[in-house]
Amino acid sequence: MTGILSLHFALHFLAPGAVTLAFFRKQWQKAFLLMIATMLVDIDHVLADPIYDPSRCSMGTHPLHEPMLLGPYTVLCFFPKTRYIGVGLVIHMLLDSLDCQRTNGVWFL
């Protein structure tokens, strides 16, 4: 399980990095840092007991990981001032949804 967990965390850096290199090369530093900053959305994990449970799906369990928020997160992608944050949040939710599928067989998107 530790290897899978490490891969999940690594993807939270690698996926934004790949998107940054593919689509935002001119402002790659700003884009990458803002996308990585969206990992702060995981602050809602402190509301859970226990804070970390490897078998728990984040999607639908934590307030900022509600599937209905994917719409507003996606809307942020369409405005220049919030684009990087929106893309980072959408990537984060997609990765967490993939993790839910892998660990619990549930797809949230």
C-alpha cells in the first residue's frame, strides 16, 4: 500500500507538471506553483477522524472534495485570473477520483 500511496502523492506533482509543460510553458513557474498550491484543498482532511485512512475515499467524504464542486472548480479554468487554480483543482479531484476507483471500486466523476 505504501508504494501506491507514494505514487498517488507523486502524481499530485507530476500531473500538474506535465500540464504546465504542455500548455503553460511561457508562465510555467507561476502555473506550476499555483497548481501545486491547490493541494491545500486537502486541509479538509483534518476534519475527518482519523485524519488519514488509506481505505477511505476522499471524494464525497471531505467538504472540499464533494463531487458537486467539480463544476465550480471547472468554471475557474475559463477565467485568466483563476485558470491555474482551476486546472490544479480539477487535476486534484481527478486524481483523487482515480484513487477512489482503485481503492474502493467507486468512480465519482
